[in-house]
Amino acid sequence: MAIIYPLQTATFLTDSLFILFVLCLNVVICEWLCQRRFFRHLGTALLIIVLTALEANLRLIPTTETPVYDGIFSYVAPFSLFLLLLSVNLKDLRRAGLPMLTMYLTGSVGVVIGVLTSVWVFAAPQTVGELHYALAGMFTGTYIGGSINFHAVALHYNVSKAGNLFIAATAADNILTTLWMMATLALPRLLQRRFPRQQPTAVAPAPLATTSAGLKDGSAPQPLFSDAETIRPTDLALLLAMGFAAIFLAKQVAAWFPALPFVLVLTTLALALAQFRVVNKLSGSRLLGLLGIYVFLAVIGAYCDVAALLRDGELALVLFGMILLLVLIHAVLLFGVGALFRQDWDVLGIASQANIGGATSALALARSMNRADLQLPAVLVGTLGNAIGTYLGILVAEMLR
């Protein structure tokens, strides 16, 4: 007689293959949702966190440590950060122009001053908790560089596993970034009416149709910031080999010299390799890097306890207040210095957006302003932010630790 065993639900839902299936499927669903008008402005990253958090709180997937989650934190996340940094070739910064570069660096100084001030004003050690220094580093990294740096600093200090704190910080960051995009669209126009600055009467389109690596090898052009790439087996194998080797070497160096954080060693290796055009123009680095980051963010969502987050609503308000204050200090310094030296208001707005929103949103702002001459500089200073954001983020965190 056949014996029918009941389905062991708990074992089924904690199976590693099932968890990976859910995490990857969430990426597909959220990418599809972002093509719909209602969800377009939320972004894939935030949607993935929310969807996975919903599934975890419905107990469809685990909310606690599993081998899959540990593997993603230990290998997938750093591997993805490494791949995304391979597009940062510092030689291109010469094409950004001195005014844009100077104003961007001024804005970066404003971010650091703003972070330190907001930690003091909001008494972060008491209101945020013991990870306040790491959060300050994350805000420094993301508002000088971008989300790459935000996640790198969070990974280094294990904030990624403090689900509720990470979710609250991400939500506050997304809200403020959206508001600042609107502000940088409006401010230059208002200031131009009140304090006119001479602007170019005719501008030639900037060469943004292709990646900065050029097409000397005869390969097909790739749109800048496009997620669609044709990946050759050789390129894929090289990316995997470099990524595995870099993570191995970074772990060894961090073990030999404990004072050197693993993330900074990995970042330095990626930037060093990115200065070689043969590496810089490998197809697939952005595509694979984005996929890895999305899967990493899905795990962040799995760690989010919605009930606890609702109980900690005050935390989200404190974090938003901190971000708002630091961005206002950044804006006062940047626009103040720019006004003193009679800089183009559009340059100031785009430089500020490169700080707060990153290279992609700075490019979008330049296009919205119909300033084709500022599109490439916007991307290049945003790229500089990706290069230095993690270093400065960890520096600020260690200062406050």
C-alpha cells in the first residue's frame, strides 16, 4: 500500500532553488511593471524591495538567514559592484570641462558638510541608533556618487542585514531624489530670470549615442546607459574571470591588512582595471552588474519586517529630515559659490543633480533643459562620483564611529 506523505511546506519554502526562482522572478515582474505608467517613476530597485518584502511577510520566502541570502551578500553583491565600476574611465573627465567639474566638487564638499551637520542636528546616535555612522557614510556615498556607493558602504558595515533601517533609508532617499529632480528643473529657470547669465545660443549635440569606449573595434554602437547589450562569450568569460579573481584578491589583501576594508580594496581593483580601454569596453558589465544588484535588493526586501517598520515610522521621518537638511546645505554652498563666480545656472543645476541623483538623472536633467552641450559633462562628473563615493562614504563613517 502506497503511503502518501503530507507536503512539508516549511522545507519547500526554504529550498535554495525555490528562493532563487522567486528572487529572479521578482526582477522580471518589476522590470515589466516599470514599463507601465503608474509604476514608471518608482523605479525597478524600489519595486523589487517592496515586492520581496511583501512576499517575505506573507511567509512565501524566509525572512531570516539562509545559505542563499548569505551567498548573495558574500559574492553576488560585491561581484556586481565590481562589474558596474568597470565603466568608470577617469581619462574621460578631461571632457567634462572645468566649470562643471569645479561645481560638482563644490557640491561634494557641501554633501560632506551637510551629512556631518545633520548627524549633529538630529542627534543621530540616539534617534537612529548604533549604526548611525554607517548610515551617514551611505548618505555621503550616494549623494557624491550614486546607488553603487550607497550599497557598497551598506555592505561593508552590514547595514544591508538591518532590514528595517535599510528600507527606511532607501525610501527616504528615493523620495528626496525625486523632489530634488523637480527642484533642479525649476531653480535654474527661476534664477536665470532673476539673475540672467549668458548662455550658448547654439549648441551641437554631444556624442552620447555610444559608450565612451568608442567603436574603433568595429563593434555595433551601444546607447549610453542602455540595459540592452549583446554579450559575446569571450567578454562574458573575461568579466567572470576578472570578477572572481578580484574578489579573491580583495579578500586576501583584507585578511593580510585588516585596516584595509574589503570593499575599498575591491573598488580600487575595479577602478584600476577600468582605466584600460580593453576592459572598459567589454560588453555585459552593466547588464550583469544591474541584475546582481537587483537580486541583492530583493534579499534586502526579504529582511524587512513590515510590522516592525510601521512601529518605527518615526525613524523614517528622522532619516528624511536628515537627508533634507544635508541636501539643503549642499544646495546653499553649491549655488552660493556658483553665484559668486557668476556660473551658468544650468551648470549648477546639473552639477547638483549629478551629486544627488547620479549620472543618469543628471543626463536626464540636461536633456530636459535642452542643453546638449552639457549632457556629456553631466555623465562624466557623475562617473567621477561613482569612483570616489565609496572612499568618502567610508571616511565619513569612520570619522563618526
